[in-house]
Amino acid sequence: MQKNIIYLLLVSVLFFINACVSDTATPSTEISAETLAKITDYGKSKGVTFTKTADGLYYAVTTANASGRVPKANETVTLHYTYTKLDGTMLDSTAIKR
């Protein structure tokens, strides 16, 4: 009898733990035609071409160093970026002192 109560308590605890854990679904990489048009228009107005990653992120390299050398294995590389919304609002940048 006591084993049944312990078993029932264990199953109940596992059920509640499982109910609290949410499935983290992968966000959709699909965007609306309106948003894609905004991205394209913004790129045309700034003279840049955007590239889309597999995760759905659009980016553009605006200052490339074509004469720079390729880093060797185990070398440290510094990347400078500015992350903005289409309206120009800066969300993050390596220029921001923290």
C-alpha cells in the first residue's frame, strides 16, 4: 500500500514537472511580403544588397576590407557592427561603451 502511494506521488511530480516545461518551438523564418518589400526598399535607398541567413536574418556588409588577410587558426578576430531597425533606430553596436 505504501509503495503505491509513493509510486502515485512520483508519477504526479513527474507529470507536473513535464507540464511546466514548455516546448520551445523554432521561430518561423517566414516574413510577410510587406516586410520583404520594406527590406528591399531600404537596401535600394542605402545602396546595399542584403543577404538572408538560414535563420531568416537579413544583413549587409557595408565596409569590407578586401585587402585584409584571412585569419589563421587560433587567431583572435575583431568584428565591428551596428544593429539597427529599418527606421534607423540603433539596437546595438560595438561602438557603445559598456
